[in-house]
Amino acid sequence: MSKFLLILVLAAVSVASCHSSKKVTKTNKPEIHDELSKYPLNFMRSEYLSDVLEKATKDKKLVFVDMYADWCAPCKVMDEELYMNDDFSAIINQDFISYKVNVEKGNGSHLGTIFSVDVLPTILFLDADGNVLQRSDGALSYSKFLEMAGKAVEASR
């Protein structure tokens, strides 16, 4: 019995002494805000679409909205193939305020309801008043995305 007690005490001491020298900083910012800085596409950081629309009005631009979820494989493909592409990003950054919305977190679920999002990704091109100019339910190729962006620009004139 004392052998069992000794093993139990040693296990408790070793567990209690395990620690990391890495400091953990708690933040109130949603994870997506930390992730946005990796993209050459200038995704605006905001919890609310109204802030994005206000900036679009001020900058005289349209709004591109990427509605996604963490588990969405086509969303991840678009992240890697489009949003990480410098040439693509330069074209979109010229005419659009970009906004990335996780439909399962924060205000994203409300926006998903407002825009009737049933398929991910859902790509929206909006005017500064929030009116949908172009919409895609599902992933887009490079050329199809730019074609839709061009149609949105034309529709806004």
C-alpha cells in the first residue's frame, strides 16, 4: 500500500511542477482579427457591417463580403488560392472594402440570417447602402470572382 501511495505522491508532484515559460495573454478580440493580418487582401476589422458600410461611403468604394465557417473546405481553398494572391488582392483592394464574416461566431450569425446564407462560402458584393449588387453561393475561381467584381462595379454606376 505504501508503494502505491508513494507513486501517487510522485505523480501529483510531477504534475504540479509541469509548467511553461510561455506567457499567455488573454484578449477580448475575436480570433478572426488576428488571422486577418496574414492576407494581402485588406480585410477590414469590425464586428459590425454598419462600420464597413460607413467606411465604404467615406472611401467611395463598394464592399466585398466573404461569409464563411471554420470547417468549410471550399472557404479554405479560396483563402489560399485567392485571398493570399498579391495580384488578385491589389485588384480587389482598389475598388472594395473587404469584410470576412464567420457565420457561426459573433454578429456573423445575424448577418447570415439577414443575407439568407445557406451555402458556404457566400460571396457578396454590396454598395455602400448594403444593397446586394452581386452574389455567389459557393466558391469562385479567380476569373469568375473578378468577373463578378467587375459586374458589381458596373452595377454601381
